[in-house]
Amino acid sequence: MHTTNRRQLLLAATTLALPAWALAQAKAPLPPLQVWKDPNCGCCKDWVAYLQADGFSVQVHDTGNTAVRRRLGLPERYASCHTGLIDGYVIEGHVNAREIRRLLAEKPQALGLAVPGMPVGSPGMDDPVYGGRQDPYDVLLVQRDGTARVYQSYFNRR
């Protein structure tokens, strides 16, 4: 088989293997993400840098996120160290870029995504100081009524 034909077949196979939301996000520009955080929090800075490296445009507000979280209606039980807002969705805590892209593509009727607490191994909480530790955690899809369901699990052995 000719090299050009192999490349075309490989590209076609790769494209078919991708979920529809991934294909849509690959073509669409990302809306800006606003983040409210403590100015002294290193893991928040690391999470912002992680998202910027993934192509997100992030506007950082170095103020506490508690008031913003309340204003946006996210229940305290889903709290973490920083709060974001993108395209009308709340992003609380160390949420993976992949799930934010998926949220933007799927556009569910929801308040947003949350990773409560600060699980080691999540984006921004993966500094070498943790020795490669990866605690299991869930990215939750938080509904407008305050309930939530697992949107994606990481490192879980369920």
C-alpha cells in the first residue's frame, strides 16, 4: 500500500475512534475561563498553568472564591480552593481539561463541574512533592438543584 494511502487510512481510523464531543471541540475556539483563587495558593496557579497549556484562555482574579461560589449557587459540599466560570458553567476545583471540553461540547442542563477538596494526582495537585501519588477522585456534574452525579472517575478501581 502506498504511504499516502496508509496515512489517509490512519487519519480516517483515528477520526472515527474519537467521540463526537472531542471532534467538535477540536474545531471550536474555547470561551474564556474566569478563575477566582487565593493569590498565595500554589496548586491553583499550577491548575491555571495546566489549563493554559491545554489551550484555555484564563482570566485570574486573585481574590477568595468563597463569595463567588455562593453567588454562582454551588453548594458548599462541592467546594475546593478555586472557582471558575466558563460559558455559564461553574468549574470548581481541580477539574481536568478533558472534562471541561466535554462539558462545553455536550452542553448539559447543569450548574457545572466540581472536584471537591484537593485530591492528590488531579491537575494542579500533581507536584513532584507528592511522589507520584494519585488518589482516586470523581469529577461531578452538579445539577441546578444541588444534586450531582459522577461525570468521570479518575484512578478508581471500582
